Amino acid sequence: MPHTTATLIRSLLCKASVLLFALVYAGFVARAQSAAADRIDFNRDVRPILSKECFTCHGPDASKRQANLRLDQRENAFAERDGKSAFVPAQPSKSEVYRRITSTDPDQRMPPIDSGRTLTKAQIELIRRWIEQGAQWQGHWSFIAPRRSPIPQVKDASWPRNAIDYFILSRLENTALEPSPQADKRTLVRRVALDLTGLPPTPQEVAEFLGDERPDAYEKVVDRLLASPRYGERMALNWLDAARYADTHGYHEDYHRDMWPWRDWVINAFNSNMAFDQFTIEQLAGDLLPGATNTQIVATGFNRNHGVTASGISEEYRVEYVLDRVRTTSTAWLGLTMQCAQCHDHKYDPISQAEFYQFFAYFNTTTDKGVENRSGNVDPLIKVESTELAATLAELKQQITKLEQARQRRGTMVGPDLAAWEHRLAANGGVQKLESPEGLHLHYPLDATTGKRVANAVGTHGHGAINGNASWTAGRFAEALNCDGKTYIDLGDTTDFERTDAFSYGAWILPTGGGAVIARMDDTAAYRGWDLFVTGRHVETHMIHDWPENAIHMKAKQEIKPDHWTHLFVTYDGSSKAAGLRIYFNGKPQPIDVTRDRLTDTIKTEKPLHIARRNPSAYFHGAIDDVRVYNHSLTPAEVATLADANPVAAILKIAKELRTQEQKLALLQYYLENHDNENRQLSAELDKFRARETEIRKTATEMTAMIMQEMKEPRTTFVLKRGQYDQHGPAVTPGTPTVLPPLPADAAANRLALANWLVSSSHPLTSRVAVNRMWQMTLGTGIVKTSEDFGTQGELPSHPELLDWLATEFIRVDWDLKQLMKQIVTSATYRQSSKISAAVFARDPANRLLARGPRLRLPAELIRDNALAVSGLMVEHLGGRSVKPYQPQGLWKETSNRGYEQDHGSKLYRRSLYTYWKRSVPPPNMFAIDAPTRETCVVRRQRTNTPLMALVMLNDPTFVEAARALAQRAMTEGVVNPQDRIALMFELTTARRPESAERDVLLAVYERQLGVFRKNNDAAMKLLAVGESKRDEKLDPAEHAALTTVASMILNLDETITKE
């Protein structure tokens, strides 16, 4: 009994001790939390006040700074001046800032009364408490490299699904809020489909998800969506806003341009999951990458998306374009308002005007001009192929490759036939000479003539007239024309070759000086055309559209001998590339130097073809003989034949065992081309495919993209006084703001170095800005709400540790965007229901703490795309030229003399991403629903609600036609009664079945409208005639019209146009 009593007493004392400890600990935690809550944080509480109310006069802008006091720098803010300091830690009464903001003396009061600014009592109290607590200073958070915080501890460890959720839940628990339950599966699959593809899930996809009970069912949906080509289109939409992409130049003329190849590059980059660092580098400096591909050069169109004017002062607008590139680059990648430092030092962020123009210098060395008075793309350009043309050419290339391989195989199989032919040949006395190559278009032997006429030896066309005093000399074969620098032959309008045509040309020459051997070229500055030219002892050839920007120029490295006969010949394959040109001396291909290799436009000219003349200052000096022009590209063996460099007759006289490899190959080539029927058939077939390829290239619309291109000698950059283009201040060199990490000491002063700096692992902004945009896209608001401004005027991050964790994780996984998106959309945070209680709404109306899932109206493009998708009208063709769907008549005429020419057929039903974007008149049905004009970089669209939006969705032909097609879909998919048809339409648009009350309302509308249309067939037919898609004439018009009215109601439901 005593033992039991003692045990009981010890037990009670133990429990009491535990309880007492728990109470004491709880009190300690509560006091600690209260102290933490009472602790004033400089960046969170004080800097925003100083930035808004004080930095204008006491911030970074030296030109506006008063009393030489800076409150944005610690050293300055705490420095002592005349025995006073702006801030004295722990002593508000001795802090000059606090004394001034509380002063009742109008001459002492800060901010000054005439400034229109005033601090509230709450703001003054925050500053007082901060000083009292020791005035702990912090650098601006976004200029400090992100630090990877440990995953926070949470009470409810069962809720988080990945790291994101721990950060969110920790904040919720600290504010006594709970996360919402997971959204139902229908809502969730629709939400994630809209976010990752911009399109609603099909009923089949919804059913599959509902029926999949596996733990990873949702993850499989996410993986499928990320792998869809529609993903790239959805991701590209936001980037087009940032890149100010449009199909016109802007400004008052607003001419047409073709920048869609760049837009398609963006879509492909997202679909291929190009790492974001590479995505950055290629767009800012793809042209500067070693061995840059055409695709990488097209990517630089990012910084050619700005507007271009057709009138004004060229230098003024050239500077404006560079300023635009600075604004866009700094907003898109840095999240900074660098443009505020264009005219003076930034008033709020530590960016000086000189630093602004150092950044400006990176983009100030390109070759584009300020004023371009024409429609279409403007230099610098690169030639590109449309996806359709590329597919056709790829197919032809495949056929050509097969035939070339077949010819190669044939060459390995004819050994016995070649030996038999050689035996027969020897028995018949051998071969005296090779046959001349086929395809000879013009041939001028230039033998002596008594008149002024020179005949073409291979036809009745192309006869020439001698200008000057003709004299003749001993030639390579018979006579030759002696050219004295004044004599030339005019061959008239012949050899009208285009740059896509294959042709060959040349002659025998005995030079005493230089000049044009043969040329068809303009005399003007553009020098359009082609030639074969001798400069001193060097031989060169040109193919020119506009010299020197758009041309091919190449020169043989080896010199020719003066006073010796030399056979010069050029072959060209029609590829518009220097690689397709060859120069031969005496039948042997020469090593060459290429100085120009960008030919994208015609080389045709109205000037005649000349022998011995290019223009009045380029006559040939010496003798010319045997001029030939062929209408195809000769093979090396054929050129050798013309030069008599490797005659078969001479080879046949050499014993087989003594022949060189070159002689054996020449003999085999000759036999294949002239005596092997199978090879000749393959060659004929190959010529047909090559001709088809040439014809397609000739008839295809020339496609180019505007790109970035560096000047040979970079221009000097100056600080521009007050931002005026012609007011030069001190010269500056390329550089970045000192508040950010420096570039490596050995970095080049070009855009490539800048791009690499932006994506360096130590950069504090780029990764933060990127992940914040992805968060904004999926959760509705960025962790930093002001996604366009991470500077001191921007909003602080709602979850700073989460932002830094995501930024460092993004770099850790090698800038993998799909991985980032998957992490966000698979989090428990994202998967919450968006339903909200009154109590939670009162605590967090903007959902900044994320106690519920996102609920937002869809962007304008997605609203239209959803209507097309659920109606079955959408054409899911990836990429290509922009299209012109329905638009009210006369809109374009209001701003220019160019009218809108609407497209027809499938082009009416393509995704909104591909809609033609005219800057001065954006697509009205999207502009009314908050789409930007794309005149400037936009990274956060505004959200408004106006009657125009409802009017667009009720009356725009796209939406009316979509309602008709949706009704027709419901009537033709095996559903008979009106209730089930309405339910199907409802499910197609919202991914759920209607509740009975909702169905009853819609059914009542249907029956009422059916009565109206039964009495008025004309009204029914008028409604059903909207849009170009064909109506199923078998359907009852009244029923179809009535159901169309209901479909329109469903398409206009808040739930339809909202991501729930």
C-alpha cells in the first residue's frame, strides 16, 4: 500500500512537471513569435517607405539629390555630418530623419509640405521602432544572390507533396490558416490542361483520369501535357508579350513584316525543352556563337521585334531601337526598370545614367538602320524556309540522296563492264578525244571575223556585237580576241540566270592586265548580277543582289601566270551559298577565300551580258578565247575535259598497272557518264529531282527573318544628355551595373558576354525573375507580384525563402523549364480547391498566402482557343505564317490606307497565337480582353472587367460560329434528347456534368428559343449562316438554332472562361 501511494505521488509529480514545462515552453514560443512579429525588418517595413517617399530627393539620382544625402546607401545614411546622422542606432531622438519626419516646423518637416508627400502615423512609428531596435540595415534583397534555405519544418507533415508545399504550409501555420482540400479530379485536370497547353481536356482525357486510381495518375497527366506540342504554344504566348512580337513594324505606317520564323523558334524551343540559359544566350547573341547555325541566328530576332519607322531622322530612331532593346532585355531577364536611367540616374534603384549607357553599348554595334521606308523585312536578314517548304524540300532531298547513293553503288559494280569496254576500244583503235559536256548554252570560239558580229556556235540566239576596235591574235585553239581595255562584246539579253539556277561559265585567257572576263552586272552601286573577274594575278567571282550586304564573293588563293594561257572556269549549283561555287584553273579546283556569303535575293539584272567588260572602269586587258556558258553545274571531270587536263585518250595509252588513282577515277567517271546505261538513267532521274528542287526554290516566296548582326568596327557609345540622341556626353564602353556581380575580367565586350553573364550561377536576378514568371502563369500572381520590377519600388516577395529555393533549384537542374513547371503543378499548393470561405477571404482576399488554389479568368487568346477547341473547329497545325481570322470591317482603314484581307478555310480556326498582330490595330476580340498591343515589353497583363468583353463573346463571328459548331457537335455525336445534348455541351466546356438546377435553366432557354425559331425560320437560318464552316443541312434548323443559343450561353459562363 505505501509503495503504491509513493508510485502514484511520483507519477503525479512527473505529469505536473511535464505540464509545467509545456506551459513554460509554450509561453516562451509565444513570446518568441510575438517578438519576431514585433521585430521591424528593414527591407520589408522601412525600405518601401523610404523608396516611395524619400528616394526622389535622397536616392540614387545625383542630379536631383538634396543636401548630398543618400538614404539608399548604408554608408551615407549613417554618416555623421556637422554632428548629425540621418540614423543613429537605438536612438530615434538623435536620428535626424526621425526628427525631421516628426517636426511641426514647416521649414524642417520632411517630406517638404510642397512635395505633396506625407508620412502616415503608422509609417512614422515603423521608422521609430526600427531605429529603436538598432537600425539594422539590409541591402536590397533582389541584388543579393539567392540563398538556398533548408526546407522548413511543419506541423502537418502529411500535406506537402514536394518542397514547395513546406514553404507555403509553414507560412500558413504561422498565420493560423489551413490549406484548402485538393480540388476534385475534374477541376484539377481542366486546370492543369489549361495551364500547360492552353486547351481544355477532351471528355476522353477526363474519363481516363477519373478512371485511373493509381497514385501517380495525376503525374502521368502532367507528363503527357508537357510532352504535347500544344505545350510549346502555351508557353510561347507569354514570351511573345515580353518580346513585343508582332507582324507589323508599328509607328504610323505600321508596314507588314515576317517575324513568324522567330515565333516558331520560340515554340520549338519550349517544346524541345531547351534549357533556359541556352534559350537566353541564343536570343541575345545566337549570331555570335562559334559556328552559329541558321536557327541560332534566327533566335536573335528577339531584339529585332521592336517597331521600325518609315520616316523621321534615321539616327534618332536607330538610337530609339537600341533604347528599346535595353528596356526589353532588362525587363524580360532582370525584372528591372533600367529605362528610368535613360535621362538621369535612376531615382530609386542604384543604376546610374552612365551604367545605363554602358548596358546600351552592348546593343549599339549592330548594322540595322533607323528609318526603313518600305514594307517587309529590313536588313540585317537571314533566309529561312517555311515549315511547309522545308517538308517538301526535305522529301526531295531524301529522293536525291537515294539516287546519289545508287549512283555511287553503281560505280563500284561496273568494273567488268569498264574492262570489256576498254578492250573493245583498244581493238577499234582507241579514243582520240572526250565528248564535250552536255548543256552548252552559249559558245563563242572568238575566231577572227571581218565584221562587228560574233556568233554563238550552239544556236541562233545570243549573237554578240563587238564594241571598239577589234583585233585578233593567236589563240589557244585558233584565233582569240585581243582586248586593249576599250574593246568588249555586248551579248544582249541572254543567260537570264537567277541565284537559284545552276550554271557554269568561263574561258581561256592570256592576261596582260586585269578586268572582267565575262559579266552580267549593273553599273550602279548595287552591282546586281554575276561575273568572272581578274584583279592583278588574282581571279575572283561575284554573285550580287546588293553589294556588299547581300552577295557572295570569293577569290582563288593561287595566282595565275601573266602571259600564259590559263583556262578559267566557274561552276555554281544554285544553292545561294559560297559552298556551291567553285573556281577552276586549267581544270583543277582551287582553294578559295570567301569574303561575302549571304545571298537572299535576286541576281537578275536588265543589263546585257558582256565579254571583256563589267562596267566602264572594268575592261579586260589581254586575249580571250573559247568563252562558254552552261545551264547546269559542270562536274570536276567535265571541267577537266574542257581544259584538256585529263584526257581519256592519254589515260588509255598508259598501262593499267601504272595509272594513278586520279586517272582511274577519271576513266571510271567518263565511262559511267557516257557509256553505262543504268548510270545514265539514274543521272536523268537525279536531274529531274534536282530540277524540281530548283523550280520549287525559284517559285517559292522568298522567306527571311530579321536578325542581329554586328558591325565590323563597333561605333563609339556616349552617355546621351537627357536621353537625346544627338546630345553626346562622355564616351562609355560596354558594362553592367555595379550593384550586380561583375563580368569575368577576360569577358569580351559583346552581347555573347552579356548573355553568359545573365545566366551565370552567381547572378541574383535572372533565375528569380524566370521562376517568378512561371509561378505567376500558374498560380495567378508571382511570388513577387510586380514581376516587371524587382527593384526597390517593386513589391517584396510573399515567400522569399521559397523564391530563393526555386531559383537555386532551377539552376541546379540546369535551367530545366519542364522540370520547374512539373514541380509547380504537382505541388499540393497548386492542387488545392479554389473555393473560399468568407473568413479566409477576409484574411487574404488576394490569395497571397495561398490557402486556396488559383481561380483566374483565362487570357484572351485562351478564351478564343477554348471556344474553337470545344466546338471542334480548331485546326491544330503547328507554326507557320500568321493568319487573319474574322474582324470587323474598316478597322485598318481608320489608321492607314491598307485594308484587312480576311483569310478563309482552315486559317480561320487556328490558335490565337498565330493571329496576325498589327500593332496600331491589335485583333479587337483579344484587345478587348486585355491583350497588350505588343508595342512594348509586357510581362504582366492587366486584368479588367468591361462590358466590351461580354459584347465580344456574344457577337464576334468566331464565338457565334463556335456556338453553332458546338451545338452541331452535340446533335451529331449520337445524343438524341435536348437534355443530354445540353449536358454534353456543358461537359465539353467545363469538364463536368451540369447539376440538375443548371440543366433545368438551360433546358428552359432551349425550349423558349425553339418556339421562337419554329415561328421564324429566317431568323434561325440567319443565325446558322454565321461563319464559313459548313452546316449539316440534315439537322432541323429550329432545333439547331435553339441549341446554338444555349451553346452561346455556356461559352459565356464565368466557369467556362475561368481557370477554376
